[in-house]
Amino acid sequence: MSTAESTVRPVLIAGEWRQAKYEQTFKATDPNKNTLLPTEFPVSLWEDCDAALEAASDAASKLRQLPADKIADFLECYADRIEAAKDALVEAAFSETGLARSPRLADVELPRTSNQLRAAAQACRTGNWAMATFDTKAGIRSCYEALGPVCIFGPNNFPFAFGSVSGGDFAAAIAAGNPVIGKANSSHPETTYLLAREAAEAAKETGLPAATVQLLYRTSHAEGERMVADSRVGATGYTGSRNAGLKLKAAADQAGKPIYLELSSVNPVVMTSAALSERCDEIANEFITSVLMGTGQFCTNPGLVILQKSDISDAFVKTVTEKFSEAAPGTLLSPAVAKSLASSVQQLCDLGATLLTGGGNPESDRCALANTLMMTTAAAFLDDPTGFQTEAFGNAALIVIADDVPQMCVAISHLEGNLTGCIYSATDGSDDDACQALTAELAPKVGRLLNDKMPTGVAVSPAMNHGGPYPATGHPGFTAVGVPASLIRFGKLTSYDNVRPHRLPALLGDQNPTGQTWRLIDGSWTCADVGS
Amino acid sequence: MSTAESTVRPVLIAGEWRQAKYEQTFKATDPNKNTLLPTEFPVSLWEDCDAALEAASDAASKLRQLPADKIADFLECYADRIEAAKDALVEAAFSETGLARSPRLADVELPRTSNQLRAAAQACRTGNWAMATFDTKAGIRSCYEALGPVCIFGPNNFPFAFGSVSGGDFAAAIAAGNPVIGKANSSHPETTYLLAREAAEAAKETGLPAATVQLLYRTSHAEGERMVADSRVGATGYTGSRNAGLKLKAAADQAGKPIYLELSSVNPVVMTSAALSERCDEIANEFITSVLMGTGQFCTNPGLVILQKSDISDAFVKTVTEKFSEAAPGTLLSPAVAKSLASSVQQLCDLGATLLTGGGNPESDRCALANTLMMTTAAAFLDDPTGFQTEAFGNAALIVIADDVPQMCVAISHLEGNLTGCIYSATDGSDDDACQALTAELAPKVGRLLNDKMPTGVAVSPAMNHGGPYPATGHPGFTAVGVPASLIRFGKLTSYDNVRPHRLPALLGDQNPTGQTWRLIDGSWTCADVGS
């Protein structure tokens, strides 16, 4: 790295911090001040992409030969290093995202990130993600294996936990045995640079191939599309806007390359009148906390509420409107987010939504918009369900008021695929029939169904599904959060038919490689050896 | 059904045999006589597709409410009915495909088909396919669930076992809880009609929704593309030509609808000189049996052999050439297959492959081409690896002769994704170093790696992978054969977060629903109840 020669941050290719091949540079913005930060980052030309792909291809072959323990060691070493570098990471992320240093960045997101890496390490060590399956009679054994170099495009809203060289996709791709080419999110390149430094050091320290982790900051859209379709790529993970994501998807699909997308979601919350009658204030408070948390910039932010018209729903709307007006609006991640939020709100109002509070233009001296609540009728919603499902990413929500439960069901049946869907109902079960009808419509539309709980907490749990039908994601069968299930996305299923024992992967040997790996042997899951 | 009004076969929509909405009809050919069969089949207009989609949508909702046992009952009833209708089915399939009545159709493919349905029924009954996962501490439970109506486009080469209303995709889609709209393969519509009759009766007998199984015979390409992209569709399964499959894929991809494809594969077989020195005749016989079986019309037909130049490989080639010339060529499935085979052979010869035996024009009084063996050098192959991987579907193979093991490795590294790849090596392990190098190149390219065994047997085993990297299929993580893994393709992952116990699916209740369902509870696979 030669900062003497240039103030432009180097890219990480083949284990070296190199000056990028670039013609343009960019800078991030401090959203709390709405001013550009000083550091320049290169917009890489194809030459950088090509070099990274070539190095990743080589690293992929080398990683295939390494024992899983070595990869797990790397993930754990990296987790430790992230914790040791906490202060600098939090400071950089605070400057670039405006997210609170504490508790958000230092005490919530950073520990989540290192723990995610450790959980992935554990899945890698045991191989439990790989679904080792044995048919001893037929002499066939199968498991998931490393797929090849993974490109990761991280989102703006979680600089650590979904970061392209530190987050859930990264942890999953590496734990499945693949090298990663990270494309930093343009709103927090310095944070990503600092993370990549730790990752590169961890790779060195634990003896992993030099190109296990590589970093570019930005490319043109065309080069991004070329990259995800490149023959050397195994798969791509993308979290971000629907527009950019669908362009990458089209390119990857045409080349037959798997791409896992997390695009957008309005995360409908359905509340029965019986639930509101029972605990209106409590639910209103839960909702307000959830929808304004992180200035509403969560993938699972509850942006759409469906209620039945009644005095109690009027009261709910009144309470939420008042609290939205009273609460100080948080800082948004970037000028682009603020602009897009204001524009989405305007779009919804243009369709006929009533602005109950908020809206207007972003603040000028920081990235922020007034907390915004809108309302419409189910009848209006049903006139243009696509338009009314425009995601207003940030501290805004739309309430849809239906005449009755059947109309609520019809509105739900017109929802697009979403990450989550919630139903709040009475604790005494008096509205169980309504709930059954609402659930029958809602469940097929969402990746995670909740009861009496807001969707913003996404636990790193083996039972978590952070996924859902299109256009929330690109495929309804995969989760981006949760170990070991999230690793499967970056695996290739391989069957070994009559393959000689000494040529089988360790996971498929007669002996259980760790003594604690779950394997499906002749129809039974067991940690025992074959034939024992 | 009113055959009095029309001799055109009716379509099966919403449980009724209706006259199709059509403008054109088609007939199948008897490939043993190269003459058209008498029955006419309609090319359905969009009106039929739309009606089928609407009925399937309704059936999907109803199926979601049914206990898994009911669906399993249907699959078993249908399996019994297929066996009872064996004579008529075999006769129809023989007329339409030219495949031998016995053993092929009656004693191999038909029992495989009914057993596949029974295996799927068992997976449905236990729910073992659904990967029920519990995080009791976090209160989250997840499993795969029915995804929605599945369109199935069956191939020409297995009228029963891969048939659109009877085969592996069908069994998997139904067992996962989805209704199926089958599109018959145009080369055996009468066989598919007879199967659908049994399926419809079985659905009636076991009380399944009327539209659980529906059948169209053919649509225009445009309507097919419209169908797989329709918002009412859950997913599509397609087995057939690469060209038609990629068009459907593009349409489905753009709509964000999962599509599982099995397109084409040359199934490379690599033989070391040591293996041939040890058992040349034995391997030659295995190869000839495998490559000419079913007149070479298997997805896993070994169409590409990679050898190292030596006296023994010359001997191998000589033996195979002689036996190819001597063996009577089998009947091909249709005039289109015969024409396409002759044209692919010509294409390979035009690229410079030497025709050792066979080639020429198809026979005129039946669908057949002389058994065809071609040869080229690895150097020539590497000049145009894409061209030389043209699939010659039928009784033909190409032998590639390399100078040495490193050149064999380079040739393998230029292979596209394939369903299978085989390595034959010496039993004494003297060529283990060569095998390691060859395997390192071959394994990432194939879904199933074999040793010392030809790829044509595709066991219905939990450890089978009948899949592979693009363009063998559309995604490297899924198998089309093998229960329960093949069911996952037609499932949607759903997480239940804090959902009240009485609203959970039976699979996710505290009590194990069958006492023998494998569920992953807090990190351990068990058939026990939660908390026991």
C-alpha cells in the first residue's frame, strides 16, 4: 500500500493492497453533517475485476484442498480482530452512516457480526451445513461442497453485519469454502476498507490463500453485471435496491450463475380490531419503536399496516400520528436515502394516500426527513396495489384501512412477496376465525410469519428465514440469515457414486470426521460412524 | 369427455376432461414405423392455460389445508393404478417411443415410476423433506412448505419415470403439497393422457382437490413462456432440449419464478491408461452397454470419452469401433431425435472429428441411425471446446485423445457443467496421482462423480444427485432424482416467529406428528417431541 503515491484507497487483490485501475473516484458522505468525507475511493475498471476473478479462481482450488478447520480458524481469527479493532470500526461507520456509536454500532451490530462469523466457523468445522447423506447399500454418498468464488454486494444499512467482507453473506460464503470478492457499499467504503484489512491479516495469520478475501469499492454497473456472469464466478450475494439488484439478476440468470438477492420489502403488519381493543397503546408503542428504529432503515421495517375500520383503529392511528410528530427524526444513511424517501412519500401521496404527519423535503444540514405516516383505504389500495407497495425506505409507514376482514384478506392477497408478515390478535383467541383467514392469505406471501411481535429483530437462529418470495428475494427457498441454512446458497451438491474410499471428502468417510457431525445415514440422522 | 363430438383428445382442467380451446392439432409418430399415429391432440390456446392456472391456484389453497397423509394416500393410490393399468400404458408408450415393451417399459421404467411415487408418498407422510427446524429458546420454528402450482414439462426419453404427470418432478411437486399442471411431451401424448386418467381417478378416489393434476398436451412457445412467468405459478420443472429450456428459463427468471431445468449433458468418462492396460475389454464392454442402452437416449449417456494416447487406448478405440459396427442400432424416439442426432454428428465431423463408424442419414422406414463413434485430439478439442461439446443425443459418442495427463486435465477444465463425470483407474492404485489431478478438475464440473462405473444408472436414492452446474441444469444445488431432496425444489422456506402453538403446522408442533419425523431441535436431529 503506497499512500505516499496517492491519496486514493488501494483495492485488495490477490492478497495485496494495490493501486486500483480506475478513471474515476468517489467519496462518502457524513450524513450527520451532509458533507463529503475526505478519503477518495477508486471506481475500478474491468482490469481490477478480472484480476480479482483470476486470483479468486486460484484461491477456490486451493481452498478445496484445505481442511475445514483451517477455514474455521480464519473466521474465528477475523472475529477476534474485528472486536480488537472495534473503536476504529465504530468511528468510521459512525462517520459514514450516521448510525449511533452506542448502542447500535458498538454494542449491537459489531458483536452480532463477530458472533455470526463464529457461528459460521462452527458450521464449517462440523460440516453440519453440508447435509452429508449416505446410501450405503447403493454405494452413493452426497454432500454440499464449495461452489466457487462468490461476489458479494453489501447494502448501505448494516455496515458490519451485512457488509460485503464481514456480514452474513460473507460468513456463509467463506464457511462453505469459497473465496469472496467484496464490492463495498458506496456509502461506507472506509468502514469496508478497515474490515478488509482485518480480514486480509486474519487470512495471512491463519495461512489461507491470499485471495480468500478481496475488495473493490465500486465498478460501473456494466462491469458489475459482467462480473456476476463471469464463468469464474460460483455465485453472487446481493442486498440492496430492487432496481440495481434486478439488473445483476438478469445478467447472472442469463449466464446460469446463482444469484441470491435481498431486494425490498414493506413487511405488512395486520392488526385485528380485537387485538387493538385489548391493548391499543401497547401495540402502538411496539409499532412506533419498530418502525422508527434505525430511522426505519431495516430490511424488515414494518412499512405497511393493515387495519379494519373502527373506533379503536382510529385511536391507534391518532396515537401513532401524535408520537410520530413528537419523536425527533433520526439521521438517514445518505443523501440518496433521504432523497429517495422523500420521493417515495410523494409518490404514495400522489396516488392518493393521506399524509397524516411528516413528508416534505429532507433537512439540508443533515440527511433526515420528518417521521412520516400516511393512510389510505383498502379500496384505494386495491385500485393500484403495486403503486401502494412502493417501499418508502426510512422512517415512514402507510396504514391501509379496510372495511372488514374479508377486504383485509383481499388486500393481503394482492401483496407482493415480503420478508416478513405479522398478525396481531387478541390474547383470548376471540378473533381466531378472522386470524385463520388472514393467515391463509398472508403466509404464502412471506418468508417469516410473526404473531404479536414486530419484525425488526432478525435473530441469527438456525430456524430464522431472512428470505421470502420474489420480489423480496430472488428465490423463496433460501435464507440470508441463520447458520447453517444460509451456507447452502453457496454450495454445490455433489454425489459420489462408487468413489473409492480414499478419494471421498472427509465428511463422507465411514468415520465421522469430528465425532459430532450430523449425517443422514440410510435414512437416519446420526453422529455415529458408518456401520457402527 | 365427448369423443362423439370430436376425435381430438380432451385436456384435463379443474378435474374435468374438456374439449380444449385450440386452433391446431398434432399427432405423435410411431418411431418403429416412422408413421403418424391416428389420435389427434390439441395445441391449447392461452384460454386453456389460464383456466388451468386459475384452477391450480384454488387447488393450491385447498391442498395447504389438507393433512399430508391425504396427499400421500393419493400418491400411493396413483402408484397402484399405474401398476394395474400397466398393459395399456406399456402398449401406448411402445407405440409412441419405440422403447422395448420388456424389459425396458414394463419391467424397469414402470416399476421405477410407481416406486418413485411411493417413495415420495413416504416423504410426504413423514415430512422428512421439510427440514423442520426448532430454536426453542428464540421461539422460532421453520420448515419448507408447499410453494404453489407447479408446471411440469416432461422429456421425450422416459414416458413414465420423467413424465409430466407421473415422473420424478411430478412426484416431488405433489409430495411437497403442490398441484401440478403437466405439459405432455409431444412425442408421447397418448401415454401421458392415459397416465393423467389414472391420476385424475386417484385424486377423486382419495378426495384431493379436482385440480391437483391437470394436463395440457402442447401450447405455442409463447404461451409456455407466459405460463411459467404467471403470477399464479409457484415453480416450473423442465427436462428437455437446451434451446427450449433456456427460453422458458429467461421468462421465469424475469418474473422471479423458480424454474428447475435439466438441459443437456455429455457426461465425460475419463479412463487412465493404467485402467485400460489392466482391463481394456471389460471397460470397453461396460462403455458400449452404457452408451447404446436405450439407443443412447439417457440424460446420463456417456457421450464423451477422454483418453491418453497409447497402444492400449488405440486398442480400446478399435474394440469399441468394431462392436459399434456390429451392434444393430436401436430405434430412436422420434423423427426429430433421428434428424437432430444425424445433424449433431455432422456438426462434430465438420469441426474435424474423425468418423470411426456410423454417421450418415437416418433410416427411412424407422427412426434410427447407425451406431456412431467419432474421435478427435485434445488439441483440436481445445481449439473449440464449446463446439466439441455439442450433445449428440442418441447412440453416438466422441473420443478425445490427449497427449498426456496434464493435457487431459486441461481438456477437462474446459468442460461445461455436466450431470455426471466418471474416472476409471487401476485397481492397484498405481495411477492415484494422475487420478487426483483429474478429479480436481472434473469434480467441480459435475453433479455426480463416479469411479469405475458408467453413469447411466440413476438410482432413486437419498444420496443421488441428478443435477449439476449450468448448463446441465439451471442451479448446482438441486437434484431432480432422489427423495426427499428432490422435493425441496418445490418448497418455500417459512419461519414461524412467536406464532401461537395452535396456528403452527403439524410438523412444527411440540409433538412429533408421526413419531418418526426427523426434526432439527436446538441443533440436534431427533424424532422425539420438543422438550422430551
